[in-house]
Amino acid sequence: MNRKLLSLGFILVFISFLTGAIIPLLTNPHLGVSAHLNAIIGGIILVILGIIYDKLNLTVTARKVMTWSWIYATYMNWTATLLGGIWGTSKLTPVAGAGFSGSAMQENVMSVLLISLVLASFIGCAIVIWGLRGKGEWV
């Protein structure tokens, strides 16, 4: 079990509650709901990773990369969607951002954040899948 991942997971779930309270204040409340849900889901992912951490068949380096990839991806997903809700961006969030548009700089910042968190998610997920290989039984 990894207490850092467990703690960060529950902190993110707590942040989701606070985010839910400010949804009506955002320029785009739909992205506010997305931020709220992303924080809940991200927190649950971190808690699950904290629970299964010792079961993963990984090197120390792979564990560190997996851990920091998921921490970055989950917290940045919340941050990016909350910023999108505040700014009213829509370039990479056309469904939740329909009818809104941010400045060119805001849209570019959102693009960098969203693309980077997706890459971090892919890396983290691939490492977890790799770490689940081994001597365990398939049911």
C-alpha cells in the first residue's frame, strides 16, 4: 500500500466537493461539472493505485514514473477543466464548451495542459498494465 497515493487520492476527492460548490459561479458551468467529476474519478484512481501499489511487478524507476504520471494526470485533469470552466474555453472541449470561446492564449494553454495530461495518463496506464503481468492467476 502506498500512503502518498491514498492521501493524494482522498485530497482530490475532497477538492471535488469544493469544486462542486463553485460550479454556478463559473463562466462555463458544464466544464465546472467536468472538473468536479474529473476530481472524483481521479481521486478514486489514485486510491486504487495506492491499494494495489505493492502488487505491481515494477522496478523502482517504473514505480516512480507510474506514480508521478498518475499524480500529474489526475490533478492536471481537474486543473485544466476548472480553468476551462473559468475561462470559457472550447477548442479541445467542444461538447462541454459549446457556445463558449476563450482568448487565443487561454485556448493554447488549455491545449498544452490537456494534451500533456493525456500523455501522462497513457504512460501511467501502460506502466500499471505492465506491472500487473506475472505470476498472478487469471480468474
